[in-house]
Amino acid sequence: MTGKNTSGRGQRDLKVKVKTARGRKLSSTLWLERQLNDPYVAAARRDGYRGRAAYKLLELDDKYRFLVPGARVVDLGCAPGGWLQVAVVRVNALGEKKGKRVGTVLGVDLQEVEPLAGATAHVLDFLDEGADGQVKDWLGGSADVVMSDMAASASGHKQTDHMRIMALCEAAAHFAFDVLDENGTFVAKVLAGGAEAELQQLLKQNFRKVANVKPPASRSDSSEKYVVATGFRGQAKD
């Protein structure tokens, strides 16, 4: 044997094909096929993250450095907890980085989240009256970072879905205005589609810098992107 591979294996990427099973819609089959072939899904399993979305936050933080040791972080719509996992390590919530400040990670969601060491998750609708005060009570003060990877339930109508997620993002921004400390950071998912101008204007009024970015982990066929607003001015402006 020469040890040379002559079969062609390893010389091309292997892609898993999924047959459409009885009772399974084509859209479900395509989703399953995409999941099986997604390197970020495989990486999440390997690295122990609760979902591929964790890599989006890792990539955003690698670029903008808002999850620093000692930071107090609020994750809106935190289920299943992938962003919480990233935040716990980056802000040193478990105190594992000796000599570094210890941060706080707080998640809220409409559903219960599996417990995670270093983070506290509460069942709470952040749209409820008094939710901002409740979060600050849990934190013991204001937040340094408010982040959201939330998406409204899909209706199947592109324009409706776009409007829903933009409304959700705008509501998250107003929540951030109420709980962020001065110079704080707001990070949220948005969808490209023409209704972002109002949100952009709102953020530019309240933050010193506003960036729009599509991290590598965000699927190329998705219209999602992320807004990273840094340097909160300290109060919302009408």
C-alpha cells in the first residue's frame, strides 16, 4: 500500500441528503438537511453550546468587546441559553479568571430555561409594566449590556415578519434605555427589509456609536443582521 487515497474520499466536502418522509413537509426536510450540514450546528454540539446562535455572540464580542470581566449583562428572550453561556465566560461570572472582576449574567424569557452555572434566568415578559424595575432589582443596579437574539413568531408573510421583529427590537431598545448604565451597550437582532430607519434614528439619538453587522455565523441566506449600539448617553431622547 502506498497510503495514497485514490477513492476520492476526503477530497471533496460530504453533504448529507435527507429524503422527504411521509407526513413531513418539504420545508421541514430542507430545514433538517440544512441543520445536518451546518458546521456551526456541529460545532455547538462539540463545544457544548445550547445552539449555533452562541457563535454569533462570540463573533460580535470578538469585534466590539462589550462582554468584559465585571460587566452586568441582561439577555432578553434568553432561551435556550446559548448567549448566556457565552456571557458567563466572557464577563467572568464564575470568577474563574483570577485577578479579574466578576460579572453578573441575568436572562429573562417567557419560558423556563434550564439552569446554567453563573447565570440567573427568570420567567418574565420584558414588555410588562414594571419589568425594567424588576430586572434592576435582580441585578442590584443598572446593566452594562442589554442584548437580544429574539425573533417574533414567523407568519410566513415576509413583510409582516419584518415589521414584527422590528417592533420587538424597538421595544427591547426602549427597555435598554430604562436599565442601562451610562456608556452601556445594546445588541439586538434585526431583519433587513426597509423598516430599520426609525430604529437606527432612535439608537443614534441615544448612543454614541451604532454599527450594523452580519457575523459569519449568521446564515448567508438569512436577512438577519445585528445592531451593536455602544456608549449609551444616559437617558432616552424623544
